Amino acid sequence: MTNISEVTKVESNDRSFKIKAGVFLTTVAGISMIGGFSRTIMTAKKQDPAVFENVKGANVALLEDGSRLAMRALGWGTLYSIVGVGSFCYACWKLSGASSIDDFKLKIKEKFPQVPKNNPPTSRTDFDGLTDLLKYLSTWGKE
């Protein structure tokens, strides 16, 4: 029987695994953006359906201004999030005093507690269904 940590190490070093993970995350992010934008448009349409139904010159200009505003907000939000997260990560890197990624991992392992690996679970892990799980959770800790 193979050890789970050995399988994870092999997979995480595999280039195709990293590409698949990147594609998956990009797909999830894209679907989330499309869903959020669609929901916002539908909410605006429910609040003021006349703007979307009567397409005249003034309404087209109003919709165009709204889309420009949305794109500008998206651009600024993206910039702020990238700069903010990048600054935070850079500050953590510099405060740790690490010179390489391996050195950084070692310093983080020293400062934070280690999660024990390969310990068998001490409680029940198999359930027949959601009802069985909820019954177990409702009585858990009372025994």
C-alpha cells in the first residue's frame, strides 16, 4: 500500500498536474466572475426594467456609462487586490529573513506548530447518509 504523502509529492512535482490545477482554478474564477456579473445585471434589471426594455439613445448612453463604470471598478479592484496581496506576501517574506523558498518553508515550520500526519481518526468516519451524519453530530460529545 502506498503512502498518501508519497503520492502527493509525486503529483505536486508533476508539470501536467500543475497545469491542470491552474486550468481548474482559472475556470472556477471565470465562472465565478461571469455568475457575479450576471447576477448583478439581473438585479439591476429587476429594480428598473424600463431601462432595459426601452432602448433609446439616452438609455443606451446610460447603459454604456454603467458598463464603463463597472469596468473601471473591476480594474481598480483587481489592481488593489493584486497590490495588497503582493505587498502582504512580500512583507512576510522580508520579515522572515528568508533568502529562498526552501529557507522560507523552514522558517515557517519553526514558527508554526506542525500538523500531525498519518494519524488514524479517533472517531467515526463512515456514514450511510446525511441523516446518519447529522444524528452522529447531534450526539457527539455527549457520550
